[in-house]
Amino acid sequence: MSKRPILFAHRGGARLLRENTIGAFQKALAHGATGLETDVRLTRDGQVVLHHDADVRRFGVMRTSLSELDRADLPGRVGTLSDLYETCGADFELSIDLKDPETFPGVIAAAREAAGESAVDRLWLCSKDEQELRAWHEAEPTIRLCRSADRPFFSVDDASVRLAALREMGVRVVNLRSRIWNAELVAATQAAGLKAFAWDVNRANRLKRVLGFGVDGIYADRVPWMVKLATDAK
């Protein structure tokens, strides 16, 4: 390997502390992650919060939709994107899975407020929906967008045409489940001018495999383990 990929702590490194919490993100960076990954949703009062599910458990048993709650109604463990920047700074790559497309303006605003264009330039915004990606590109043409997928959506034979179309809509990364990638697909993606990111990399054989293919980014829950294996592979 000539260059180590971005090492994203998936949901802050879900095996370090409770996922998507500020403490997990802090620990992930302390353990050597060069990127963080999180999910964001929108509260009733328009706050961008770090949470995967559409609802949240309150008072131990009740589950309520985040869209029906204000920020002040949420458990203390649920932080905002602004909280993440305030606590951890902005000196890292940040991959965000926008569970609510409506969070897009708030995500950009939070990054700009935290550290200006330097924070915006380190965002990687992910979606499986190409219409969403196209709309985001039209709103912010310089934002780096990731086309995520958990199953193959192009082959080596149609890669040049398929990936060129993605580039036209502002996509800069193909973000696939790790078991989908092979050397030919990675090479075709990079030849088209896009980066190849691999997620669900939580087994040693998968990590070594995608490292061997030369992917540009890796998402894993086991942060110290990921950092050590990636460092050893250099």
C-alpha cells in the first residue's frame, strides 16, 4: 500500500462506547481514527442530532419519533452535530449518513459555523438515493457526495458509463459493503475518478482484503483494531 485509507470510526466506533455519542467520537479519535462516521436526523425544532433510528427511547421504555420531539426533549446521550464539532474540533474527515434528507442545510450550516469552509471540505455526505444526491449537488456543488449501497449496482463492464453518470451528479465516492468489492471494481472506480470506500469492515479477512485492493476509505466498529491492522499493512 502506498497510502493508508481514511479510517472511519463507524458511529464513533460502536464497540468503544454507546454508538453515536460524543464520548465514543472522542475515544475513536484518541485511538487513531482519521475519520468519524455518524447518522443524523432532524428534530421537531430543526436541530441536527446524531442518531441512527427514527425514534428514541425515553424514560427507559417509551419510544418516540425524533420528528415529534424538540432537542430539549431528548436524552442527554443524544448530541447534536454542533456538539460534535464543539467537543472534537474539526481536524478529521466526517462521513455522514443523512437519514432525513431535510437535514442537508443544517449539516452544512453546522460545519460552516464550526470551522468555516475547512470543515465543509472534510465532509463526506452519503445516501443510497441518487435523486437526493443530485439535489444536494445542485444546492452545494463543491460538497463531496458518496453513493452508498449494500448490494452491487454496477459491474466492471458498465463501470465507465455508470460511474460517469454519478460524477455528473456530483458523486465523488462509491461506498459499498466490504464483501462486494473486488480488485477489478476498485480499479474501475478509481479509473473513473471516484474514490472507493468500504463499510462493514469488522473482520480481519475483510480488512486485509480491501486493504489489498487499495480502497480509499474503511468503516469499522473496532477502532484500535482497525488502526493497528491498517498501520501494520503499510
